[in-house]
Amino acid sequence: MPGSWRIEKLKSTSRMRGLVFRMVAVFFGLIVAGITLGGLGFQPVSMGVEALAYTLGSSFGLQDLGALVTPLLLTGLAAMIAMRARLWNIGGEGQFYMGAWAAAGVGIHFSGPSVVMLMAMFLAGGVMGAIWIALPAYAKVKANVDEIITTLFMNFIAILWVGYFAAGPWRDPNEIITASSLEIRHALPEWFGFLNIGIFVALVVIVLSWILLTKTVWGYEASYAGSNPDSARYAGIPTGRRLMTVMLLSGAVAGIAGMIEISGTVTRLQVGISSQFGYLGIVIAALAAGSHIGVIVAAVLTGILLNAGIIFETQGLSLNAVVALTGWLLLLVGVAQVASGYRLTRMRPAPGGQASTWN
Amino acid sequence: MRRVTKTFPGVLANDDVSIEFRKGEIHALLGENGAGKSTLMNILTGVYRQDSGEILVHGKSVTFASAADAIVAGIGMVHQHFKLVKAFTVAQNLHLGWERTPRRISHDQMNRSALELSGKFGLDMKPDACVGELSAGAQQRVEIVRVLARGSQVLIVDEPTAVLTPYEVDNLFRVLRRLKESGRTVIFISHKLEEVLNISDRVTVLRRGKVVATRDSNAMDARKLANLMVGRDVIFDRMPRYDAPAEDKYEVLRLDDVNAAHASGAKALSDVNLSVASYEILGIAGVAGNGQRVLTEVIAGVHGVTSGTISLGGRDITGLTAGAVAESGVGHIPEDRLKSGFAGDLPVSTNSVLRVYRQEPISAGIWYRHDQAVEFAEKIVKEADVSTPDVHTPLRNLSGGNQQRLIARRECAISDRLLIAAYPMRGLDVGAVERLRKMIMGRRDAGAAVILVSEELDELLEMSDRIAVLSQGRIVGVLDIADASLERIGMMMGGRKLEAGL
């Protein structure tokens, strides 16, 4: 067909190109969102400026942002670790809850110096997160059972499990309105006066993960096994073991996120502690495209969006509209990321003519 | 077809091919894998366009811009891997993408029209059966009816018997003969000699993209065909080699009564006994799919055995992991390089160090040293003459030939004792073949044992010191190169036991 358009996959794509595409996407998304808000009678520009100024320009704002970014860093990392090995951990939400549950259990039932207690809770959270993905991981490795489905199902169990403990055995009798557990007295110390050290712990975990995945023989084998299991078997890499460990690690990181949440931002175990952090982590991992720095950037971006959303809510925008706005922007960024790997080419029938190209 | 030529980057797939297919004949197209049969048929059905030459239908030159044009001109193809939608019924498949299918049609109408077609062409089938549940033979009938329904006067059947039971083959042949009697032309693609002799009126033999000859099938026998197919007229030169003194030669690899099964449980290797010595290339000949793949994988430790022992340098290595086998000095060029040899999405550097990443200097203890990996990769990329912008490029972006050179270099580098090479030259151009042959011969002359699997008999004769012929998972015979001839191997490949006086 003369002059028809064709989408062509690029052989290689630069990081810069991806960055530009994503920035254009955010810009475009904000304009559309602004027009929509304007149409609804809001003042989008002043609202946006105000939200940003509050989030980034005040210590309260930064505190709120830190509380959102910390769990997102870890759940994003959890999903990203799995993705690097071509595995999907949709169960971050459940592992988050179970990590929080285990940490709360330790905090409620044992006593000791805070440093020891916090370390024990940290360990309990990580181990529990790993336990919560162990069954899906084993089924995946042994029988190739789709981990997308199994990890997802484990979430529902985890949420009900936590609900039972918060409303039953661990319930604080003084709490009447919401079912929540006794207060956990061991809180993470504060940092700079307004951030708890959870965010620091999260960053350390990211650095450790980066070292493990990119600087060790184990990381080489894990990423190779994930990328092409057949070829890994050909090379004698213990493929099943590596993939199993990757998944356990992914679960542990999400569990740690739950532990930090319970000992930092929230101090009681209750349903709703996660605010979808597990699922948002998948989005963050997808945006990060396998890069550790990418996880940090995407988690901060998502945190800003969520925080701005909370502020918009106080200004009368409904929660649903806020969620839609957040989803809209993240969707566009995701599309831009994929689109940066392609270009539009016009097929010209003219003999010997070069195909003209639109980037 | 007149003077058709088609090249792909680095490969001359069809070279000045002229064939005349007549009305009312079954014309067999015979050739080894890679001889250019598929390319030629893709040109004839409008999938590819020839670089030069022309296609004439009833004496008139035609140009096919697409596969649809070829169908309009009455040329249809029954593919080896059926192009049917498994989840659809027979009737739905027949009506799919057919311009005569009305926009709206009820199931009953479709079934009726399918029955009509089946009656018209004399091929019985159940219109409402789901295609995925049918036997291969029944699926093939659906595919044939679909092609015929679109008005094909020329029917191309590509390796139609590969998936059929003997009974189904008889049925198919009856159908093809009936089509011929109704005045249609059948182009029958195969590399099975007996079959071609049985069904065809005339036969054209292709070799390395060229027509070797077109003959009346009556005037041929299996031996003459084998000669044509593998190319008697080609002068084959034995590659020069180092003749090691007898005391330096020792048995490197030994297989005793090795049996192995496919994942499905079907038998893949039956009682295989083999021995390969240092300073020796053992060629493995056979029609593709007769156990070559499992044989190489069993030796490399990728595939398990059900019984028997494999020993390397006198040590029992049966059941060792692939990694352990590789570390004892065994290189393995697998037959599907992108599927098992590489992780295509990862960079060239990561793929280059697959065999050495556990060793210094690529790693130090638990640490993987990326900069050392890059250096190593740059070295072997240069040695193997791989063209790539840099070693950070995903491996998938390399051309097939470059991938092949890279893996050959990587595997040769670790094969101190044994190199297993499955179809290493497949898809390479002449120059690259030459270099790779030298590389493999270099391993042999350095004292390694080499197992070379190939479907090019010339190649085996030029390179091997002995040749073993595989047929249906059995070693039919092992020939010293002095006793080996194209005819003999060709006959054995067809499953005939080594006979005296042949």
C-alpha cells in the first residue's frame, strides 16, 4: 500500500530517548488532567503549585512524602528483583501484610531493648515475606505453575489473616471504632527530626540488592536463568534453585516493607496498613525497567503523586478522581517507556526512495 | 519458474532456478535441508519476491505482490506445520479468511457448506469437530480442502508425510493421485527417497540453491537420487590434518549401551555404542530428527539417560550436570543456538562469558567482575570476527551468522578434550564456513576429540575421520572414512542397515 504507516521496533534505544519520552508523557498527562480539572471548576495550576510547594517545601510535606516513598521503594524493589529474572511477583501486597504481621507479633509478645527488638522484628518481617512467596515459588520451579496467579491469590489470604489477628487475638480492647492490634512500642528512630530511619534502611536494601544482582556470580546466574532457563540448563546453572531464591528474596523485601511500616509510620496492625503499596510496587518496577536507580526515581514520583492526591482530596476533589489522575499519569509514563523502543515509519512506494522516518 | 534467483544477506538461497511444473503431474522437489526448497516455494506462493527471474502461469508472466495474489493465480500451499486455528471447528477453519464466506453465516450453514466441499473433493471430514482434537492426518485433509476450496490448480505439499502414520500416508497418496487425475498439479516436497519414487511422476533435485536435474521418476532409483541429492559431481577435498602418532591417541569419549527418552517418554536413543579418540573427528550423519539432538545433549549432560554409561577419559560422567561436564573440558555448540546457547535479551558480554564466568579473571570468589567480562567478550568478538556495535548490545540483535561465530568461538575455547558441534555451519556463508571448519579442525589437531553432527554429507566426508550414521535413534553403522562414500551413507541414512557389497 503506497504511503502507509508502519510501527517499527528499534534495534537499540538510548536511555536519553526513554527519558525524553517519559517527560513528554508526564507533561502531556498533566495538561490533560489540568484541562479536565479546570472544566470541573477547579483551579488546576494553583492547586498543583500548592501541592508541590507543600510536599517538597515543608518539613511536614517531606515527612508525608517520606512515609509514602519508604514502602514504595521496597515494594517496587521486590517486584523489580523478580522482574529481572522474568518472574512476576504480584504478591507484594500479601508479603507486605505478612511481614507486618510477623513484626507485630514479635513486638507484641516479646520485650527487650529496642535495638534488639527492632532487629528481631526486621528479621521476622523478612522471613515471613519469604515464607509467603515460598509456595508459589516452589510450584513455579517444580511444576511451572503460573506465579502471577498464585502470588495474587496469596494476597487475599494474607489480608484476611491480618484482619483476623487485628480483630481477634491481638485486638486492643480500648480501640472501639476500628479493629486494630495493641500498640507496638518499638518504633524506628527518627532521622533529621522528621523522617524515620525506615527510608534509610530501604535505601540500604536497594544498594545491597544492586550489589547482589550486578556484582556477584550469583546475580549473573540468577539473571541468566531468568532470561533463558533453557540456555541456563544447557550451561549447567542450577536454574530452579536460582529462580527459587530470587522469588524468596523478592518476598523478603516486600515483607521488610511491611515491618518498616508497622514500626515506623503505623504502630498498630490493622487491615488497610498497606494502601495498595504492594500493587503500586509492580507499577514502580515496570517503570524502573530493571534499574535500581529507576526504582528510586519511580517511587519518589509515585509518592509525590499520591501525596498531591491527598492534598487535592482536602480541597474537595473526590478520592476516585485522585486515583484516576494518578493512574492516568502512570499509564502514560508506562506507554511512553514502551513507545520509546519503537518508531513510526512511512513506507514509500517510490523506487529506491528512502523510507522517511518519524521519531 | 524461469531463472529465479533469490539472495538473503550472505546467502544465495536460489541460484538461477528454472523448473517447469506440468498440468496433471505430481512433481517432487527433492533436496537436503537448506537446499532452497522452502525459499523457492515461498517465492511461488508470493511470500517472498525473487531478485530476478520470472514466474509464468500458462505461459504468462505473473507478479505476486502478496500471498493473496498467488492464491488468485491458483497456487496454494499445504504447510508442514498446519496453518489452522486449533480451537476452531473444521468448518470454521475452512471459512476463515475466505472471500466467499458471507459476512454473516450461521453454524449450520457453515457446516453444510463444509460438507459440500468435503464431498466435492472426496475428502471425508467432520465439519463440527474441533481441529485441535483431530489426528495429524485429519488436520492435513482440512488444510488440503481449504486450499482446494480457494480454487488452487497447483497444490504445494511441504514434507506432508513427516507427521503421518504409514496408514495415513497411504491415504494421502491416494488423495494426491486423485488430484492429479482431476488435472491439478501437485508439487511434493520431501527428502525421503522412497516416498518420492513412489508418488511422483517427475522429480527435480535441488542442491545448494541450484537445480541439479529434473528427471522422470520411473527412470530413477534410490541410489541415483541419493547421488543427485548429495552431489556426486562436487569434487570433495579432504581437509588437511595432522596425523598424530599412535601412542598419542587415546579414547576420550565412550558411550556404552546408552538409551534415552524424549520428555514425552518416546524413545530417543536405542543402545548407542560409540567411541571417539583424541585427534579424531567423528561425523554423525542422518536425516534431521533421528536422535542427533538427544545424542549431543546426553553427552553434554543436558539430557539424562535411561540406561547405559558415558565416560570421558576413562571417568564415568553419566549423570553429571552440564556445568560439570563443561568444566571437564567439553564444549558444546547446540543445534538451536538462540534457544539454548544464548540468552538473547542479555548483552553480548554476558553471553560471551557463559562458560567461564566461574573462573578467574571473570570472577573472584563470589564476585562477578563486569569489566573483566567486557574485556573477555571484546577479545572473543574480535577473534570470531563478530560484527556488533559493542558488547553491550543485546545478543538478539546480532545476525544469525554472527551468533553462530560467537558461540563456536566460545565453545572451542573450552573444549580441551571434546567438542560437540551440532550443525555448526548451518546458515553460514561460504567464507564463514571456511573459517569455522578451520577452527574445528584446529581443535582436532590440538588433540581434542570432536563430534560433528551435520546434514551436509560432503562436509562430513571432508572433515571426519570416521562417520557414524544415525537412524531412528540407532547407530546404523560406523564407517572409516576410507570406506565411506556418498552412496553408502545416503542409503544408510534412509534406515537401511549396512549391507555387504553395496
